[in-house]
Amino acid sequence: MSEAFAAPEDRSTLKDLAIRNVGGVSRCELSLKSGFTVITGESGAGKSSIVRAIELAAGKRAQSSFIRAGEEEASVDAVFATDTRLPGLDDELQPVEGSFFAKRALSRSGRGRASLQGVSVPLNIYSSSTSHFIHIQSQFAQMELLDTDRQLAMVDSCGGTELAALLRELREVFAQARQKERELKDIADRRAEIEQKYANAAEVVPLVKKVNPTEGLEASLDREIDALSRRLAAASKVAQNLDRLSGGLSEQGLLDELEGVCEALIDCTPPEVAGECTRLLREGMQSFHDLVEAALRQTGRSPDALAQEIEELEGRRGELRRLRRLAGAKSEDELLAWCAGAVEGLSWLEESYDRLEQVTREARELRRQASHLALSIREYRKRAASELGERVNALFADLAMDGIGFAITFVELPRLRRDGADGVEFTLFTSKRSGRVDKIASGGELSRLLLALQLSLPDEWLPPTLVFDEVEAGLGGRAAVLSGLKLQELSQKCQVLLVTHEASIAALGDEHCVVRKITREGGPESLVLKVEGEDRVRELARMLSGNPDLPEAQDHARKLLEEAQNLRRADPA
């Protein structure tokens, strides 16, 4: 009962059930009708096999022990009469012409199979689809009353559309708030990671921007420095020789001396050749000056300029090596990766301040909205709990629970959850005792409380088919009869199948099936037969006395059937 089922006007039912090799049942085919069907039989006849088969059809977990002894496979085919379109199913799996076919097969090899509308499907799809139609309650099904989440869901189902809308809004706001909280945690975690990984980044990042490390940078700097060093050595040697030729500011060079010597020689030559000697001297000196200029052009930049460039390159190389030490990088690839991460990380870190403030504000506002919705939901829940309690208490008298009261109490949770800030407790009380149902209720009281809740909750909480496995256990006399009447009342809202040992309840069924064990050549086998008329009288007599042919028991059985018929006439609905 943790989720809503089909609306009552759907009137879906389990129409046909074919069982092969499940438990004690070798082969069985049942055609079922809406209303109240009872299944009886002696202990050990195989009634539990019918329940196991229905559980398999409903998608419950299977065990190889379910397979009939001596057989390798077991299967259950179920046909549901329905026009309901099932959510989440492909079109080829939807009901067709009012019928929905489901098949489940087990193998001792452990390889089970499931199909819908003749198409193989995974078990989870099969289970989510067939569980829409069937809900099975055994003697232990009342344990769901002890689940506080289900208790809360029962209360919420009585809150109407207003409470449902508030809950949807809260879940949406809560999901958004959780998302913001996860985002805040992600931001905080990344900030911590960056701050730890790049602890000295404040010193390193300016160095990264200055050095601008690239792939092969250090090797490239080494090559440039070596080349410039060779050029500097050559330029220095040329400069020294040129200085000897041209001289300095304060002394004469070799060219000046050569020119002076040549002029002295010209002075000693006869006048008729002095002019030619002067011309040759000037041409020679011009050639020397041309040589000096050509040499200067070949050296390019001055040694000082080359030395300055080498110094700058060596400085950059030194900073690159210092950067590698600070980054703890053993290789160039590690350094480049670290530098890229540091620049990106610190940039993100700087930008994260604004995002952190924004997300913090958004999360705070969403929490405020969620708290406001939770308070509104609490008020609706209190009204819904009061109404549900009144309906359940009104049914207690019809279930032989006179003097016992039912109440729903709320506990404020320390933390807001997606469904609000309320915990819920179902309690029973009498003049002498009171407490949570899991503390003080007997099995019979839990069984009748569950039945009262099923009659009190909105119809959409009822599945199309409810299967009860001896839920009247622990009851007797008037309590059993009254519970049977309520099961009959419940069958006006959904199809009810009841496995029972109680004749007074079995007589109330619209249809009666008997499980009998017979012996054949292959061993004992369970048969399932529909009984009517005198066959039904004999079965009820057996249930009453252990002897189907005992006249007194048969008379009693006829009276039970007659009373049930009178009840149906009095309440034809």
C-alpha cells in the first residue's frame, strides 16, 4: 500500500490464471470473476501453491523451490481484464482490446523468463507492470502498518488534491535545494583542492605569465644562448681588430699610421710622380675604409647588444628552472600541465566567490520555501489524520473491536525531508492500555486494523485485485464473521481473493474454489476445482467439522450460505 493503484471505475480484474508445475500443482486453469472469491482446502492440499503462483504472476521474487518436484520448469500465465494504459510501457506492451497478458517461467537452471503481451521483457519491467494489478496480503502483510513511511503515505492519501499539490511542490523545492547544496559542496571541495594543490600559486602564477612556458622552451633557450654566444665571440674579435685599424678617440690606429707613412714617402718622391702616388694612396686608403665598413656590417649588432640579449635569455631560462622547482615538476610535460592547471584553477577560484555567494543565497531561499511548505503540509496532514481516524474508528464496531480506539499522532522530525518534517505513529488505545500498534496490538487486531484502513482509504489506493492469505488467522467467532463481511464489502470496490480456513467467511464468497490433493502415478498432485450447490455445502461442512458428510455440519453450512445470500439481497451493490 505504498502507492496508489488504478481508479475504482477501471474495474480491472485477474480474469484467467494458468499454473504449471508450481508447488504441488501440476496443471491448473482458473477463470475468475470480479467480486469475492474464496479458496479453501485441507491443510497441505496446496493452497499455498496457488498463492505462490499468484505471487509469481505479480512479479515477486522467485525461488527454484517453487518448482514442482521432478520437474525442470514452472510457469504462470495470467490474463487481466483491463483498459488501463500502463505508464512507462511501450505501445506494443499496452493492453489490447481489454486484455493484458503476462507470463512468468522458472527454471532449475536459474534462468527465468518474463513476457508481457507475448514480448520478452526484463523482470523489473514485468514486476512494475503486473504489480499495478495485484496486491498480496499474507498473515504478515499487516507488518506494513509498522512502516512509518507507509503510515505517512496513508495519511497523505486522505488529504485531497490540496495536500497532494503541496507535497508535489515541496518535493520539487526540496530537490532544487538538495541540488544547490550539492553544488555548494562541489564548489567548496574544488576550492579546497585548488588551494591545496596550488598552495604557492600566488608566487608562481606571475612567474608563469612572465616566463610563458611552452613546449621545448628550455631547449630552445639553450640553442639561442649558444648561437648568440658564438656570435658574441666573433663580434668581439672583429671589434678588437677594427679598433686596432681605426684606433680610438685618444690614439691613432694602424690606418692612420699607414696613411702618415705613405704621405711621408710621397713627400720624398719626385714631383712628376707625386701626384700619381697621392692618387694611389687615396684609393688604397678608401679600400681599407671600405673593408672596415664591410666588416662592421657583417658583425650586425654590437657585442654589447648581443651580450644584453644573452643576459635576458639566460634570465628567462633561470626563471623557467626556478618555476619548475616551485611547481615540483620533474619534466617539461609535468610543468606545462601544472602551469595550465594553476592558471585555470586560480582564475576559477577568483570567479567562484561570486558563484558561491549566489548559490548560498539561492539555497537559503529554497530552504525557507521548503520550511514554509512543510508547515502548511503539517496542518493539512493533521486534518487528514483526524478524518482517517474517524473513519477507522467507525468501522471498529463492525469488526468486533469494541472498546478499542485508533489514533494517529505526529512527531516533529529534527530535519526536513522531501515529504515534510513530520513523522507519524499509528496507535491503539483502550481504557487500560495504549501505545503504538507495533508495541501492543495482537495479530488479529493488526489484521482487522489493516482491513479497516483498506476500507477507509481513498479508492485509488485499492489495487484491482487484492489477495488475502489467511488474514483471518488469530480471529474466531464473531470477529471472523465481521471481518468476512468487511471483506465482502471491500469486494464491491475491487476483486478480492481469499485463502481461508474459516467456514463462516468462506460462505460469504461469490465464488468458491477448493484445492484438493489426489494421488496419481507421478505422485501426489493438487487440483483446484470450483464448487457450487451441494459440493460447496460439503466443503463448508468439512471446514466446520472435518467431515463433509456430517448432516449437522451440512445443515450449518446451508444456513451460512443462506445468510450470505440474504446479505447480498439486502445490499445488492
